Amino acid sequence: MRTSEKRIEVHFADKGLKEAFDSLAKGRGEEQEVYDMIVRALDKLETDPFIGERFRIKLIPREYLRKYGIDNLKSL
């Protein structure tokens, strides 16, 4: 397994998305399960950002890069 030398941070794209995520934690049954699965996935991403499927950075729409101020991507 390839791990990152530096732990990364995962941020939500906007406040509304973060609020929706937080509301899952207060939900019941399936909502709580979804919240727990997302938390586990985010923890894995923070410790190893190369986990999972990789995609070409050029496939990310430029609109998203501008909208969210993403400027730290480099071709791997």
C-alpha cells in the first residue's frame, strides 16, 4: 500500500454540503450508516490520498476549478 508522507485534510466544497453531511449524523438508521461510511472513507483519504480509483485531472471541469478556487492539482 502506498501511503502519503504527509496527512492531508479533506474539506467540503461549500457550507450547504457540510450541513447536509452533519445532518446525517443526527439521522436514524440508514442515514446514520451512510454518515459512518462517509467518515470512514474520509479517514482513509486523509491517511492515503492515493487510495481508490484515480482519474485524469484534465477531466475535472474547469468551471469547478474556478468555482472552488482549486489550484493545487498537478498531473501525476
